[in-house]
Amino acid sequence: MKTRMLNRRIRLASLALISGAGLAAGGMVQAQDKGTINLAYVEWSSEVASTNVVRAVLEQEGYDVEMTSLSAAAMFQALSTGDADAIVAAWLPSTHENYMERVGDNVEDLGQNLDGTKLGLVVPEYTDVDSIAELNDNADDFNGEIIGIDPGAGLMSLTEEVVDTYDLDLQLRSGSGATMTAALASAIENEEDIVVTGWTPHWMFARFDVKYLEDPENVYGGAEQIHTVVRDGLKDDMPEAYAILDAFEWTPEQMGEVMLMNQEEDSNPYENAKQWVEDNQDVVEEWINN
């Protein structure tokens, strides 16, 4: 058992290095140790918020929780091989559809944990462009580029389809969620035009006056949900943790509270999640009791 756990941790560390992300280990001391559960996630502000909240709840119930930051592809790979136990970061039915098809019967979709998401291209409200179809005529205003996030994200794949469908003369530039929002903040501060890949829920919509561009070809599709997906066999191995993950569901407004906390200077997403859990025990109890 110890050898299996060691091998699993080595594989997860390798995946994290490959995806350019770090490994964060859980640390609260519990009165009753019910075992270790690993939560994989992508470094999107929404998933950082939700995964840390789930971590705090599971630790409250006596589990030792590890969090592994991975690219989207590596996240689903870890889940399918059993190196990760669960994710609360699957955007369906469109964004992560291909990844879900690849992992097949090795995972179990527990359904949505958040409803009301959206994907698209985002510009400052003061920008005169209102539709993706208008971008080519104004390409110079945007320096001929779309500021994207990490290249493995489903949002980037969809945006590549957008570029092809609309035959855009703008180049999609990859980066990260942090570099995208930094570029957006800088452009708005200088009242410059910029177009970025965006999604809801995201704290940028509370911080900045921005808007989605219309998508007349409907490449990005309609509203999505964020799902909880677990490895095959988790229900038998950790039935109580499985039940909590199955019951976990919150609103964009609740997630937004945590995301805004995480944007405060020198804030710690894990400590913010613990504070939110402590302040919202009525919500947490529903997840636990169910």
C-alpha cells in the first residue's frame, strides 16, 4: 500500500512538472484521519476557488487532502489512471468534451457543481466592436492578436475554431489566466483596445467593465456547467468523500465571493477557502449531510 501511494505521488509530481504547474500538499491536522484524497485542478481562478473550498470541507471531515495543479490534458489523464481521485473542474458539454471522451469508463461524472457558465471573447466595454465578425475590420486596434490562456485549455481549442470559422486575421497568443488578466488590466488602465479569451464565472467581470463579443456562428456554444468527475472506484474506496463530492454544488455568486477574496493583495486561496467554509457552514452542512 505504501509503495502504491509513493508511486502515485511520483507520477503526479511528474505530471505537474510536465504541465508547468506546482504541487500543493494539504496541511491541516485532523482529529481523525480518514485517508488521503487527491484533487487535481487547472490554474483557472474559478477552479482554484472551488477546489480549495472542497479541500477545506474534506479536511474538516477528517481527510488529508492533496491538491495537484496540472494542465487540462494532464488533469484528465491523472484522473483516468487513478493518480488523482477527483476534479471539480470539468467544463461540459463543450469545453472538456474531448477529454471526457478519451478517459471513457475510467471516470464517473457526478453531474454539475455549478450552473450558468459561459465562454467567449471579451473586450472592454468602451471598445466599439460588438461582434467577433467585426474583428477583422478592426484588427489593428487589437495589435492583430487575441490574448489567450494556457495552450492545453479547452477554451483555447474552441478559440482556434473561432479563428478558423470567422477567418480571423488575428493571431491567438497563448499564456496563462494570470498573464491574460494582467494584459487586460494594463489595457483598461491605458484605455486601449484588447480582446481576450474569457469565461464566466470570473472575477474580471466584477473588477472591470467588460463585455462578451457576440458569436453569430455560435462556435462557443451556449451556457455550460462545471461538473465534478471522480476516478472509477472512488465510491467503494472512500464512500463518505464520494458522497460529499457528489453533493457539492454552489452558485456563481458564491464562487465569485471566493474569487474576489483571492484577488486581494497577499491573499492565500487556501486560507480564503477555509474562511468561506467557516462563514458558510449552513451551505457546507448540506453537502456533508447529503
